[in-house]
Amino acid sequence: MKRIERHKLKENEFARTVERARQTIAERQREVTIATVAVIVILIAFGAYSTWRSSRASRANNLLASALAVAEAPVVTPPPPAPGSPPPVQQPGTYRTEAARAEAALPKLMDVADRYPNTDAGITARYRAAATLAELGRLSEAEQRYQEVIGEAGASSLYGRTARLGLADVQVAQKKYDAAITTLRELSTDTDSQLPLDGVLMELGRAYARAGKADEAKRAFTRVTDEFPQSLYASEARDQIATLKKG
């Protein structure tokens, strides 16, 4: 009788062990199922985001290409009309003057910049718009657009650094010499910059000269001749130094 009872106890213990194992497997199965579903949801979301981002970049690039087609269109000035004849018709896809071309390109560039501000195409368009505004003499607007490029691209990016150079140029044109000099000095000491240092030093020297700071200008130009004797700017730097020495 005792053997039968012990046998039943063993059977009960075995049954409880099997039940605990079954419950553990069931719980783990739920955990695995939840984890699998979570991974699938993340993958679907990532795929949807990647597709949306790729589609957005494609639309931005296409719009930029259309804007650049205008910005780089040929300038063709028709000949004057014969006496008594109507003015000649402008050839399609061309512009009478560079200013007319710039005016036509500007809204298209800003459309790309405003619709896709943080894409490569949008940053490129905003930079081109800033340069176009400077070309048109709309200096305060150009200054603002350059500032926006720096904000979108980052001051240490290639576009950011190039925009800072453009910003300094329009600031000099507006006689904001101190602001321009500060920017150019920062660029001239930026060891990670992709901008050619001889070109930055020339801009710095010109800014100093325009500000009436002859000694600082000479030092900037002298760095060009000493550190970059083979530079395309070396001859101009020497001429600038000679002019400054004459007073």
C-alpha cells in the first residue's frame, strides 16, 4: 500500500512539473510573440520612413534641377530691331540679361528652400538664392539667407563654412566690417575647414583694408605671400601690401 501511495505521489509531482513547464513555455511564447510583433512594427515603420524620405529627397532634387535650369539658362541679347520693326522675340529658355535671369531664378530657388529646408537640395537652393540676392544687390536679404544656410547646414559643414564666407562678403559690402572680420578670422583659424586658407586670408585682408585697418590687412596679405608663395592670390597680395605701404 505504501508503495502505491509513493507511486501516486511521484505521479503527482511529475504532473506538477509538467504543468509548470507548460506554463513557462506558454509565458515565454507570449513574450517571444510580443517581441516579434514589436520588431516587425519597427521594421515596417523604418521602411515607411525610409521610403518617405527617399521620395521626399527625389522630389526636392527634381525641383532643384528645374530651378537650376533657370539659374544657369543662357543669356542671349537680341539684336536691336530694324527701324519700324517690332522688337525681336526672346528665344525660349534664354534671358536678355543676367539680372533678368537672376530675378526669374530666385523665386524658384526659394520655393525649393522653403518646401524642403533641411534636405541637401533645400540647403543648396537656399545658398544659391543667397548668392543670387547678393548678385542683385539685395544685400540685407542675402545676409539673411546666408544666415539661414548656416542654421540649416551647421556652421562646421562645407555649406555652412562657404555660407559664412558669403556672409562676410555681403557684410563688407554693407560696411559691417567688424562682423565680417570676426567671421573671417574664425574661418582663418579653423583647422578642419575645407576652404582654401589663402582665399580666406585674402578676404580677411580686404576686409581689414576696407575697415581702414592697414596694419592688420598687411599681416593677412603677408601670410598669403609667405605661406602660399605659389598661390594664385600671391601676386595680388603683394600688390595690396605695396598699396598699403604707400598709405
